[in-house]
Amino acid sequence: MKTLLIVYHSGGVKTAQMAEAVARGAKTEEGVRVVVKRCAEAGAEDVLAADGLILGTPENFGYMSGMMKDFLERVFYACEGKVAGRPWALFVGAGQDGSGAVSSVERIVTGLRLKKVGEPVVVVRDLQPGQITALEELGATFAAGLALGVL
């Protein structure tokens, strides 16, 4: 059985709702174990045990959240050279355009040599029904790719 790890931070409600939607979509795929953890609860052992990783962060001051940066710093050296080629994706709850949060996460994840799967799902301001659907599709598509061995 493949394992999909979803790690997110949410200081409010929106990014948590986004993580729930991604997980809901991912759980529709049989043969994939979905693990959802907040940044503060996740560690290198979780990343090393996962076959794929989806990260979620709010946009804070045009950057990823401090908790997401903390998570990435804590796991980086323990995972460096051990997770290369594993798929990853991103969702961002933004107040502006999300570009700073996206680029800051991508910059760090590039060092882990993870394989980017698709474009980030960025939700600016309020979460709309169509965006919830897009987040569910992100989870479902990612999980299906893991299950089929194409990611």
C-alpha cells in the first residue's frame, strides 16, 4: 500500500479547509493510505515513510508560513538524498496572489529533488465551491497516480 502524506499549516480556517478537501479527494482512492498532519506534528520520519507529499501553507507576508518553513528546515537534512524523485504538490491559501509562498516552498523542495506534480492550487481570499472541487481533484489525482505507480 502506498502512503500519501499531507502536511499543512493553518493559523485560521481556510488552509485547514483546503487540507481537508485534498484529503477527502485522496481518500477516494483504494490502495493509498492518507496521512494528514499539521507542520508542528510532522517530522522527517513521516516524509521518509511516504511515497508522495502534498504541502499546504497560507501566504504570510508574501511568503510561506513560518510553521511550514520550520517543518521544511527540520526535515531537510534528514531527508536530503533519500527522497529524490518522489512526487510532491502544493496548495496555498493566499491573501494576495500566493506567488511568494509558492516560490519559497519550491525553492526549498528543489533541494530535496522531489518531483513536482502539477501546478500549485492557489486560493486567493475566500474559498469558493469550484476551488474546493479543484482541491479534491488534486488529492484524488495524486492518490490515483500513486496507486497506479505513474507518479
